[in-house]
Amino acid sequence: MSIIEVKNLQKNFGKFEALKNVTFNVEPGEVTGFIGPNGAGKSTTIRILLGIIKSSGGTVKIFGKDAWKDRQEIHTRTSYVPGDIALWNNLTGGEIIDVFMKMHGRDDKGKRDYLIDRFELDPNKKAKNYSKGNRQKVGLISALAVDSDLYLFDEPTSGLDPLMETIFQEEVKQIKEAGKAVLLSSHILSEVERLADSIAIIRQGEIVESGSLE
């Protein structure tokens, strides 16, 4: 069974058609690259997958469940990293990671410590003193340190240096090998080429191409 099934998804904001009949699947043990220019509809699609906004038409199922009605249940098995992470400024990075992990409920403190070391994050600094790249690391560590069945990454390496991008890619490969599903939204084509088994290309709210990377 597909982990994500999106069929004829539509989203209107007033008279503006943000998404027009978007259809694609994400399979277990695969990385699906979701690519397209800024404003194409990538983040709108992901917000619908997360149950943050409601679709105007079509069906969106995750783990066979309705992405809007069953969103709380879906969230217990899902990790998400946006491209621009908002953090609590007066908490330290380590405290924020612990809050996110506790909210998810399937935390692994050993994995957390391993990832903090791997991403070279100082967990004792307050979030207001972090650079853009370090804020991104907090989100990535929080998402990767919990045991999820689906990982949604929306421009996840935004602000990271090339070495940290490589570490992220290595972690994604391990997720895939463990049979988990990954939707990677990015406009960095080299990142998608390294990681994706299949791709869906979106332009002006429509899927214009999908299939294997070849």
C-alpha cells in the first residue's frame, strides 16, 4: 500500500487556483522528489498533507487515512521539517529538540545525542543566538531522532553548508533502507538526483511530469 496517495487534489484561495488536479503517490522504502520553482504549489501541497489547511477537492490519504479528518493520528507516525523554522527564542536548542520529541511521543535519546554530535550543534545555546543554519539543524535533529514511518522535508537543507547537506543525505539514505517513506521537496536538483527514486514535477499548481528519475 502507498504511504501517501494524492488524487486530483485541488486548492483554491478565493478565485486563485493554487493546485489543479495534483496526483502522485509516495511508496514505502522510497524517496520521492517533489520539485518545481518557487510558488509552484509545493508548500501548499505539503500543508494539505499535514492537515494544516483543507483541500478544495480531490482525495489525500496517508497510511490509508484521510489527511484532514485523521490528521492527529497521522502526526504520531510523521516527521516534518520546513525550510524556515520558527523556534522559541528563550529556550536552548537542546530544550527545543526535547519538546518536539516529547510532542511526537516516539523519542530516542541515544539517537538525539548521536545527531547533535553529527550535525555539530551546540545544544546549550539559546535559539535567539542561532544562525539560520543552526536553526535548521534543530528541526532536522528533532525530526530524525524520532521513529516515524513518513518524513516530509520541505527545502530541508536551506541555510546548511555543503558538509551538513551531505550528512543530511546520508541520514535520509538510512531512513530509506529502513523501509520508511520520504517526500523531499526541493529546488536543489543535485540533492534530488542523489536521493530520489521517483520524482513529481509541479509547475503553476499542476504535475507536469512524474515517474522514475531515469
